[in-house]
Amino acid sequence: MSQAKRPANRGNQKNNRNRPAGNGAVNRGRFSRPPIKEPEDSEGAIEVEGEISSVLAGTMFRVKLGTGSNHEVLAHISGKMRKRFIRLVVGDRVKMEMSPYDLTKGRITYRM
């Protein structure tokens, strides 16, 4: 009895041989996915500048907006600023993002 010779390419090597490299956005027929879209810039957040008026517990800050009004906002530090250990003190000028749905809270994204 003779044994059958095994093919040189086994398993995933055979399946991956003809596939194009990439993120899966290549048109592969009827069930292909649409190309991946980049997210829009902060999804409608309002960017304003202000000055830190007081430092509160838990990395929270009171920020007085620089629009010439007496409006103060409760703000927290963004994740990237925490990661880079950016320190904020009273009097620092900052750039903030605010949601159009709640204008009393914000997120500090940049220290100037």
C-alpha cells in the first residue's frame, strides 16, 4: 500500500496565500463591508477658552470662561492630559470642550 503525499502548503498558509493585505475594506464581493470612516472632530463639542479660578478635589476645576461673562463651568481633565501628568494651577489659561446639551460642565483638553 502506498501512502498519499501530503501537500506542501497546509492549513492557513493555503487560505492566506491569495488574500490581499489590509484592514478588510477591500471589496470581496456581495458581502463586503463599506470603508472605515474616520470619526468627526469631537462630534459637535463646543470649544472655548477659559481661566482656572479654583482647584477642587478629584481633579475637578472651576473654569471661568474667557468670553467676558461671569459664567463658570465645572471641568475635569481629559484622559491624555492625565496620562502625560499635565499639572494645572489657579490662573492657567486652558482650552475646554463642552457638550451642547449641558453648558455647566466641560472637559479640559489643552493648557496654554
